[in-house]
Amino acid sequence: MLEHCAIYPGTFDPITNGHLDIIQRASALFGGLVVAIARSKAKSPMFSLEERLEMMRLSVGSLGRVECVGFEGLLVDLAKERGARYIIRGLRAVSDFEFEFQMGYANKSLNPQLETIYFMPALQNAFISASVVRSILAHKGQITHLVPESVVDFIERRWHVDRA
């Protein structure tokens, strides 16, 4: 296990089984993992930052060494504040690579000590994205196989949505 802290940033709107898979594996590798949830006003999230933080905390509550925080601004500033040397990012498909490649180099240009580590989700989660989950939710479809059980429970309580 590496003793350094890593940050896994994203909007997590909502957290999916793919995100959770990466969190579980990354938390086993590092002395600490900060899951950093971006306010991300530009993306107009379906869920508020507070709701996304609550869903994340419910989903990772049993994992040791995982802290959930909301943030706004540059990721490199948060990494410096938290003493993180590693950024964790997920790659589902080749289409993710170009964007992640640019972001990794942009972060490296702002802080040469930061390394970006890319995780591929488990095969059964490779097709899952938060945007797919939001689309299914908008059409009142079933998401129980795409998100952690705690997220399904949260959405049912908050949004008064029945399990389909």
C-alpha cells in the first residue's frame, strides 16, 4: 500500500457501481483516498452537491481511509491542500481517453509533482455512466443494477421514486 494520499475527483451525479468499483480498488492502494465531488455548476447536475455528498458517504461508509469532500475551483489546489500526490481517474472507453489525457497533462503543468493514475472499471461496469443513470431516472426506468443499493434507497426517499 502506498502511504501517500490520492484524490478521485468527479461530479458523481450520481455515484455509480463503476465509480464505487474504482473507489474500492484505489482505497486499497493508498494510505488515504479523498473522493472530491465537484460543485460543477456548468454541468447543471441533477442532484445538489449536498445530495451527491450524502449519496457518496452512504456508498463508501464501510470503507476505511476514504474521505468525501465537496470542492470548487482547481483540482491541483485541492490536491495541494490535502497533500495528495496522485489523481485517480476512470477510463471506460477510448472516447474517455482524449479528455482524460488532456486533463492529466493540464494538471501536471500546474503541479509537476502530481501523477494521474487511470483505472479501468470492472467489465460488468464498463458501460455505466452517471449520464446513462440520469437518463434512465428521467424516464422512470430501473437503476438498481447500475448504482449502489444505498443510492437507490436515497433516491426513493428523496424523490419518492419506486423501484421499477
